[in-house]
Amino acid sequence: MFPKATWSMPDTGFKRLYLTFDDGPQPKVTEYTLGVLDEFNAKATFFCVGANIERYPDIFQQVKEHGHSVGNHTFNHADGWKYSWLDYQASIDKCQELTQSTLFRPPYGKLTYPKYRKLTKRFRVIMWDVLTYDFDQELDLEQAWENIVKHTRDGSIIVMHDSVKSIKNLKILLPRILEHYSKRGFQFCSL
Ligand SMILES: [Zn+2]
């Protein structure tokens, strides 16, 4: 549907994985995430919501200081199916003043094709090929883990969330991913 969007990175044979964290920055959750990533010498990409950057500028600063990439996730987590282009663009512009990034991820993964076309002129639109479902309050962690292992390959882009809703699952799944794939020679890189 979105041919030029990035769903995964090329399989280079270098065993690289791309962890992405949406919806932060968020006190405690983002700080937790930064700590675990550091333990494994992992770099990642944070798709931030502009309103949260305004609320927590210090945490946003920490994300960048730890050497991670940041991307635009709109100012107010705008729904690309419901917003007019003008409103959607305004939300992106307002976030862009804070993120100044070439990377964009649509909230909920929702975009219309005309919006998508316009966005590709300005951004690398980053989707994913591995969903962790860390936001799901009823998540069966073993099933989620099986799903991650089944879909993750060299070059995969994995979606997680540094949000209050996800912290419970994040604390189980993130260290497990980092440990499992580090042991197998994978490197975690930012986009
Ligand atoms: Zn989001």
C-alpha cells in the first residue's frame, strides 16, 4: 500500500536489528528504556509525540544524549484517517520544530495514500515488520515472544512503546529481546 515506506531494512548479513519506541518521552518509562539499552550497548529510534517533548524536555534531551535517533510522531498523536491534510500537517510541523528529524512514523500506522505521497517528499516514512503488542493489557507474554522470534530477521524494525500503558510488558520483553539477539551476534542500531 505504501511502496516507498520502510517496513524493514535490507538483510545485509551484518545481523542488525532496529528497535523503535513510540509515544514518549515519558518519565520513568523512557528512563528505564534508556538504562536497559545502555546495558546492552544498543542504539534505537524514538518516535516522539511533540506534546510529550514539551512536557518532558529533559527526558527528550537524555534520549538524544544517549546517542539514539528521534523521529516525528506528530504533536498530538494525530490519526491519519480522521485528520484533514491541513490539520495533520500542522500537527507534524509543530512536532518537527522539536524533533527536527528526517524520520516520520504515522500514529496507529494510519495514513491515507494522498497523505503518504506528500509525506515521502519530506520524510523517510518508517513502518515496521515486527509488532510486540506491548501496549496490550491482556498480552500473553509467551505468545508475544513466539511472535517476535518468528518474525524477527536481519534488518527487522521492531515496534515497542515507551508509554505508561506498555511499561509492564516492556520490562519483560525488552531485556529478553536484547539478551536473546545479542547472544546470537545481533547488533541493535538506530535508523
Ligand atoms: Zn503512537
